[in-house]
Amino acid sequence: MKGFRYKFVSSVLFVWLLLSGIAAVGAQETVVKIGLVSPFTGPIGFLGQWMAHSVQVEVDRINANGGLLGAQVRLITRDDEANPARSVEIVREFIQRERVNLIIGPSFSSNALAVKDLIEASGTLALFPTVGARELLEGNPQYLFRAQESTLLTATELMRYAQAGSFKKVAIFSPDDAFGRDYDNLFKELAADYDLEYLGAVFFRIDDQDLSAYALRVNQLGADAVVIPTGNSTLAGRALVALNAVGSTAQILGISGLQGYTFAELAGDAVIGSVFVSVYIGFPAGVPFDEMPTGYAEHVQRVIDAYGVIDGASLRTYPGTALAGSAVQIWERAVLAAGSFDADAVAEAISTLTIPAEESLTGTEVSFSPESHEAYGEGSMYFYSWYKSEDGTYGFSEVPLPGTEE
């Protein structure tokens, strides 16, 4: 009878732990899980690896300090090969079998939109550090939060830059994907608010090897500023090479795809003067560690200590994605504020969370609200411009909004 009672109580305890989002491990340890889904193989497989590096060093930091609410954190990674159907399979596995407490990813708009409803219906928390599409947060879902800048934010920041720089006519040169189409729609809607004439978009297929005909069409539009709205550095570089070949003299503006070292390695001197908008990226911009925001500097150092530094022909970069590490920091602080791993309580805590720029792992202020599950808001972004050093290498540095120079 005593044995039966012990087994019954133990079973009830295990079920309670499981339903609370905490798995019992041995007699002394409990574990909570983070599921990361992104491409880990193929042409962009480095993205998943870099995201995993940034997430893992933050998980290691938490565990080395005694865990989170007494529980150890475990990272589970899965390769979706950038395939939306595979993303759905993995997210379903995370929810139903692994019972993760937090999902990070998937990357890219089409993949994220494929799993959006599944995650929300399950009541599982999700943070998206590599998805900018507006549709992701349409309807203000309860459990979904964006941990990177949105297309709306970066588009309006680029329009603000163009206006301040006295550029009047703007065009878009983009891969033909949902991301580029979103920027096209945003410029159609908002360009006039910034005294800009939007001349339209020219889209090219990702598998097109020769972009010269597309670039010629862009040049014929007569824009004095051309926006390349892609997060893929290789595609951004190919677009710029094509524009340069047809004699374009337009100011090049863009987003994260213009910060990758392959952008400069492909385009060469054509990159000089190109401007992109981003969260803070002091390390590849060559800022000394003691001048970086503390949270960002410490995160970068943790990644470098664990995984080293990549030396590209254009600039040195660390193999991490601070936006992904920031997703762990956001969740960690919300769990501590809620005093629980309960998804409803943690979601509520995230929706009122602010992390100052000095403490944020991205060096950029994070600020959510119940009305907006966007981590970053107007005025929080930075502008960077490419240059060529005397030794022939390329780099970029932070630049002010035109007309605001001290």
C-alpha cells in the first residue's frame, strides 16, 4: 500500500511539473527547454549556426549562475533547411513532443508565417529574431513577439534618411520575395509623407545569374536613391554589382544584407558610401570594446570566447547573431518578472518589458507594450556607411542622420 501511494504521488508530481513547463531530471534537477529552428545546412546554413552560438552562450551564462528559477535551461536546435513545410513539422515537434517553453524562429517571413497560427493556438511563447514581415504580428497575437526590427521600422527609417539627405526620387531593387514586396507596399503607402517620389520597384528572381537587364530598368527610372531591401548579403552584393555595371550613380540604401562581409567582397569599390540601417553593430564597425554598450560588448565577448572570430576580406566579424541571444535575455527577464514559466504570465511580462540600450544584448533599447509586440521602435535604429581604408580593406562606421552632424 505504501509503495502504491509513493508511486501515485510521484506520478502526480511528474504530471504537475510537465504541465508547468518543467521536466524533472533525476532527483535534484529540473530542466526548461528552448527550441531553435532555422536553416543549419545549405547556402545560408551559417545563419542557424550563428543564431545557435548566440543563444547557447546565453543559456550557458544562465546555467552557470544557478539556472532560471532553479531550473537548468536546455537548447534544442533543428534544421528546417529554409523550407516552410519543414518549419511546421519542427514547430509541431517542439510543442507536442519536446514541450518547449520558448520557440526561437523560424527564420524568414514565409517560414514564420507558416507556423504563426500553430504556435499561437498552442499557447507557446515564441520570439522571432530574424523575421521582419508586418503580417507576423497582425491581430496582435498573445504569445508571439518580434525580436528584430520590422520592415515598417526599417522602411520608415530609410525614408527619413532619404528625406534628410535631400534625395527626392527613390526606387527599390529587390529579390522577388515577400520581404521585397512588403517594402514596395510600404514605400507606396508612406513615401509622400517624407516628401519623396516613389518610382517603383524592380524585382529579380533569386536564381537569376545575370541581373544586368533588371539593373538597367532600375537605372532608367532615374532615381537618386535606390533601396536594396534584403537580408541576404550575397544577393545584395549581386544587385549592387549589376547597378554599378550599368553606370548607376544613385545613393544605395539598405538593411541587414548590406552589413555582411560578402556584400563588400562581391561589389568591391561600389560599396563605398552605401548606407544601411540596423540595430547597434559596434564590433564589425570597429568600435573598441570599452566604447560599446555593456550588454552588447559582454555578449560579443562570450561568443568570441566560445567560437572565435571570422576574418573576411572586408571586415572581421564574430560568428553570432546578437538578435537571437537577445531573445533569450527577453524571455529570461520576463520569467524572472513573472516568477513563473507559465506562458500567460511570461507573455504578460514581456508585453511590459523594457531593456535599456546599455543592458540589451543588441546595444539597442528593447521596449514592448501590450499594444505592440515589437522589440524596437522609432528612433532606436543606427545608420552605417561603407568606406575603403588606406590598406585597401573595406569597413563600415556609424553615420548620423544627414543634417544632424555635430
